[in-house]
Amino acid sequence: MPREITYLSKEGYEKLQKELEYLKEVKKPEISERLNVAASHGDLSENFEYDSAKEALTQVMLKIRDLSNKLATAEIINEDEIDSGKVYIGASVKLLDLETREEITYKIVGSYEADPLEDKISVDSPIARGLLGKSPGDTVEITVPRGTIKYQVLDIKR
């Protein structure tokens, strides 16, 4: 089975490493201590604190495993090696919506770094997939759940 690659910027990789370190060194021990204290109260069958801490520890362990897997399969994008004249992961793309005449800028990022509130869209999203390989001046039609969007690529920045 082919290995799944997690594409990350250098900053995204460092952010995930810091989050993993925090979970392992701070959050997990903190919850483990809560679990031990709750267990010391006796009857575990009706011990809400114990059940709550046990669930929190399970969630933290799942997050640690997920982050460890993402980092183990990470490929850091070196933006200096990518053609700056085409849309690729790591690019900020200025677009013109040909229907509304509105300009919008998206940054194409790995799925783990996507954040719609910061206009960072996953390379796996329909819009990013439709834009990959395009150059300034190109027009593209992209099918999204709400219909078809027509964009013109205005500019690409790294």
C-alpha cells in the first residue's frame, strides 16, 4: 500500500511538532495525574471524575498518535524549488470570480494546515485541485458542492 504523504510548510511542521511536544510533556501527564487522583477516591463504577479523566486521556492519546503519524509521513514543501509561475501547494493565488467580479486570495496548503478563516485551503479541496498547474491569465471552471465557479487566475505569490 502506498504511503500517505502529509504535505506541510516548514512553519506547519514546526507547529505540529510543538503541539505534539505539548501534548506529550504537559497535557498527558496533567490528565494522568487527574486520573490517579480520581482513582484514589474509591468506587470507579460511579466516579464521574475518573470517567472524565479516562476519556480525556484517550482523546489526548489519539491526538498524539495522529500527530506522530502526520509528522512521520510529512514532506516539507520547499517553496524555492517550485515554479513560481504556476499554482502549486504553498502558493498564494489571487483570483477573480468571473460571476461576481469579486477578487479573492487563497493559499494552497497541505490538508492539515487548512484554515478557511485564514483563506488557507487544502490541496485536496475541489478549488485547489482545479487551480493546480494554472498560470496567471488562465480561466478555470471548478465544480463545488453548490455548483460551478469560474475563476481567472490574476497572480501567484510564494
